[in-house]
Amino acid sequence: MANTSPQRVLVWDLPTRAFHWLLVALVVCSVVTGNLGGNALTYHLWSGFAILALVAFRIAWGFVGGRHARFASFVRGPRAVVAYAKGLATGRHIPHLGHNPLGGWSVIAMLAALLLQAGTGLFVDDEIATQGPLNKYVSGATAALLTTVHRVNAKVLVALVVLHVAAVVFYAVAKRENLVRPMIHGRKTWTGDPAEGAASPLLGAVILALAAGLVYLLVTL
């Protein structure tokens, strides 16, 4: 018989939470330094390298991380996404312990945009004083194209961040569901099957270290 008493359930494991808040700080740093330009672009590059390592970590963690961090737990097909969206529109909101079907695809979109942004940043050339570490391996035309993609995708990324923040506010105001606190302490009050499943923080640290090492090797080629 399912448990019908509300209980505190671990949803987001420590590596997932650490990834989230580190990424927030690094994206803010990248936006600020990118807009400042000049000497700040050195920090912009470093921030981009760190973001690339974090994204690589999150992709790996999506397969071996805690239950609710795994892609298999929140990436759903079009039918489930449409059904969930209709439920939101008609007031039949069904809470999810982890990411809901719309939130799951927002995670994928964010990771894809971040990967594209950090990846193209390796090849950029601002035609003043700053070049990505792999710029020397591509032609001028290719570098110009990737620099354009980098600049355009930056706007896409900002739009995704704004949409993400708007969704958090919407759930807090319209659905009385606070999505921020669980990403701080990891737990939600839940009725029913707790379905907990956290992965080892040590495993997360090892994967992050490997991701950082790979990025280091890449940018020092």
C-alpha cells in the first residue's frame, strides 16, 4: 500500500545541487565579463572553460547520478509534454517529485545551449585581442562563423535563463510550489512513494574532476 502521509524526501543529490548553483554563478560571470569586454574577457574565457567542464559533468551525471538527476527519469515524449501543458492550462496541475515533462526538456535545452556556447567559445576571434584556445586550428572564415554563432546563441541562452526564472516564479505564485528551496537543501515534502535515490557525492567529485581534466587538456592543445 502506498504511503499517504506527507514526508520529507530527498530529491536532488548534493552533486546536482552543487552543479546548479555553480552554473548560476558562472553564467552570471560570463554575461558580465562578456559585456564588459577588454581585460575582463580573460575571465570570460576561464568562466567558459568552467562551464564546459560543468556541462560535461552534468551529461555524465544524467546517466549515473541520483534517481531524479538521470535523464531517464525526466525526459518524456511529446505526448506526455502536451498532456502536462494542457493540465497546466486547465488547472489540472499534477506535481512531480523531480522535473516535470516541461521542466525536463527545459533542462535539455539549457544544456544544449550551454554546450554550444562554451564549445564555440573555444574558436572565437573578437578581431581585437582575444581568441579562443582552439582558434588556431580553424580557418578565418570558420572562426568568423563560430564567433557569430557564439554571439547569437548568447541571446538564446539569456532567453532560456529568463524563461527558467519566469517558470520558477509562476510555480511559486500560481501553483504554490517552491522550486528553489529543494535545490538548496535537496528535499521536498511528498505524499506517496518517496522513490529516493541519491548517488555518492564522491562519485560526483570524481566525475567532475575527470571532466575538468578533459577540458584542461582540450584548451591546452
